[in-house]
Amino acid sequence: MTNSAFEPVIGLEVHAELLTQSKMFCGCAVVDSTIAEPNTSVCEICTGMPGTLPVINERAIEFAVRVALALHCTISETSVFARKNYFYPDLPKGYQISQFELPLAHDGWLAIETEAGEKRIRIRRVHLEEDTGKLFHRQGHSLVDFNRSGVPLLEIVSEPDLSSIEEAKIYTTALRSILRYLEVTTGDMEKGVIRFEANVSVRQAGSTELGIRTEIKNLNSFRAMTHALSYEVERQSNILKEGGEISQETLGWDEASSSTVSQRSKEEAHDYRYFPEPDLPPLHVEPTWVAQIQSELPELPLEKRRRFVAEYGLTAYAAGVLTTERSVGDYFEAAVESAPKVRSIKIANWLSSDLFGLLNQAGIDFQDNDVPPVDLARLVEMVEIGEVNATSAKTVLAEMVSSGKSPDDIVRSLGLSMIQDPEVIESIVRRVLDAHPRQVADYLDGNTGIFQWLFGQVMKEAEGRANPSAVRSALSAALE
Ligand code: ADP
Ligand code: MG
Ligand code: ZN
């Protein structure tokens, strides 16, 4: 039996820090914990002092409802916060407030586009909890920073519906894109704002039974997740191939050795002794409020992608590039709107290959891009109507990126406007023909192949700025 006889079954738990102004249960500001001075955004509540009382952050609930609705979940009118008890130095209360038996939302789905077409990944639950602090180990000491302690954390748990590592990648990428569209998180992977836990088992291809799974903790990047999953699928397949059994356990991903390492087995599984948080009443979410949030949801990436294909005639790939980030899609549509005569597909090309390329080279993030959509559209229009040729337009765009000036100003100051005047073109053609009597004679003798060479000479003489089709007709006319 080979490994190919096994297929992976994957269920993901995705954690996202929410971009609220204050923390989940206190008034402390949510700060960027990779930048802020340690322990500067803390109070007695988020450092777990006895006798303090948590208060639920309404904005965090709103954000969570937004996500749950975008994932087609049922929102629970009543949900309950619980204490998840465990000891760790980054958890000052000795428990984390989380939702357990009654989560905020349940039973939704997220559609992903796979090579085989659309697939719906069922969402088991969406709930709110609070983040922990952070530990730093240096020079024999352990230090703790509580700035992150109590930051709202959203957990999104899928059903085990992902059947390849590729699907897990598509799912998490799509989910991150949705979270950013909804403006509930920065989604900054480098700062650990989104973290994954992957549950994985393997089974005989075609079987409908679930195998014994392992759970891989602390995956902080797409790369770590896909590497850990492929390592684990391979490891489990090999055990089964040799007739062994998988033991249900919690694993950690060790980047250094590129392998999963056992953290605890089922027998030593945590008993968190969940019980309803006595300091918080059950959470009631008004259906009218939910309906209002629903009505304010933006168009989501997949819908937008399909609309871009239908409305602008883009390829699915191009539409995908333009819709992963909401700001890019908005930019594209603003550009299209400002230049009704220009073909949208041209704007899409200039945006996704040329402008993206230049920004990338210059290390500029798209949101810091200084080229307004109208200017990009105007440049494409200049190419379309022949005011500037495509090669010069690339120079102009580079200048637009670095100076923020308008394309008309740059074309004027660099003298790049295309030569359209028939008289000017004719006189250049004349000059070139006079300078090359031998080639002209050759042509007249029947060597028509020389036409292309003469054309090149005229373009060179015009410094590449003459309208090519006007040159072509002026040249044939002159040679007649
Ligand atoms: P726990 O509460 O112990 O974390 P759950 O049963 O709630 O476990 O499942 C957690 C995650 O594990 C979910 O994303 C679920 O889809 C996934 N999962 C459950 N069983 C399997 C399995 N046999 N193979 C792969 N993933 C699984
Ligand atoms: Mg779990
Ligand atoms: Zn606080």
C-alpha cells in the first residue's frame, strides 16, 4: 500500500485578534504588542487582580457577529462566557474567559474555490475569548508582558471538511481576506495577529469514516501550517502503512527541526474544568441589532471576484488578484469609473502587473501608494488614444510612483508625448529615406523584407515617440 492510498482530513481552528479600541473586558487600549513598551496598557482587570469585575466590550461582540454572519452562521440569541481553567505564567487570572457550551454563533460555511470547483467548508462555531500575555525568555530570566492580556480574540472552528493541504491553504487565505474586508482585524501574520491550530487525520481514500486525529498547536504562518500539515500527513500515513496505530495527541510544530513534537497525549489531556463565568451575565444579542449588522455587511471577496469577471470581463485569476484586498478592488473600480472610455481590462493589467510591480520594487505597501486611481486611469487612457506609447508609459508610471505627479505633467516635462502630426511624421520618413538610398533601392527591387528595417529607423529617429500605425502608413505611401 502506498501513501497515495491515504487522504488527509483536516479541521482548523483559527484565532484572530480583534481590532477594537479597548480590550475584551476592561478599558485598556489594544496596542501593537510588538511595538509598545511592555506593560503600559494594563490595569487590575487584565492583570487578574482579585476583586475586579470584567465588563463585556460591545464592539467586540459586533465584530464577532459581523464575521459570523459573513460565514452564514446562526447567531445564538443567548450565549455564555465560561472560565477555562489552567495555569500558565502569561495567564494571570489562572483562567481564560472563553465561550464553551454556548458559543456566540454556530453552523455556518465558507465557500472556497478549488481546482474541482466551489466547495463549502462547514463552520462549526465562532466564539469570543480573551488573549493571553506574552513571555520572553532571555539571559536566564523569564519576563512577562501583559499588553496583550485580555485583547479580544475570535475563534473560528471548521468541521473536518478540508481534504488536502492545498484546501487548508485556500481556506485560511480566504478567511483572512474576509476578516480584513470586514475590518475586524489587521490580519498581520508577522505580528501573530492570526494563529492557527490544525487537527489532522488520514484515512483510506474514499472512506467516509474519520481516523484518529492529532492537533498541532501554535502555527503562526501559512508556511508553518502547510509544512506542519505535510509533515504530519506523511508521518501518520507511514504509521498506518506499517500497520501501526495513531495516538490521539497534541503536537507542537518545531520550526528548527521541521517536525512535530508531542506535547501531551489523550491520557494527559487538559481538563479545563469549564464553568459559566460567575462575574458575567449571559450575553443577549438582539435580533434587530443582528439584522442591522447583516444589512451593513460589505460585498465579500468571492462575490466581488465573480462580479469582476461578469462585469469587467476579467479572467478569474485577474479578478482574484484585484479582490484579495478590499482596498485594491475599490481602487480598481474608482479608476474604471473615472475613465469610462478606457477598457477596464487594460486598467486591470496596468494595476496588477505594472503598478503592483513598481510598488513592490520600491517596498511600498499598497495602502501607502501615492498614485490616485484617476491618474492611473488617465495614463492608461493616454496609451489607449495614442498620446503616449506603452514603453514611455512605463517610465511615466515609475515617475508617478516616486513623485506622485500627474501623468500629463510628467509626459510634458519628459517630452514623451506621442508624435501624431502627419506632417511631422512625413518629414521624419522623408529624412530616413533620403539617408538610406541603398535600402530604398533594394525595396523597390522587390526586397519587401527591408520595410521592417526602415520602419525601425523611422521609430528610432522619432525617439520611439511616433504613432506606429501612422508611421507604417506614411512609410508605405512614401515608398510607393
Ligand atoms: P476539541 O474540542 O478537543 O478541540 P473538536 O471535536 O471540537 O475537538 O474538534 C476540534 C477540531 O478538530 C475541529 O476543527 C474539527 O473539525 C477537527 N476534527 C475533529 N475530528 C477530526 C478528525 N478525525 N480529523 C481531522 N480533524 C478533526
Ligand atoms: Mg482544540
Ligand atoms: Zn486592562
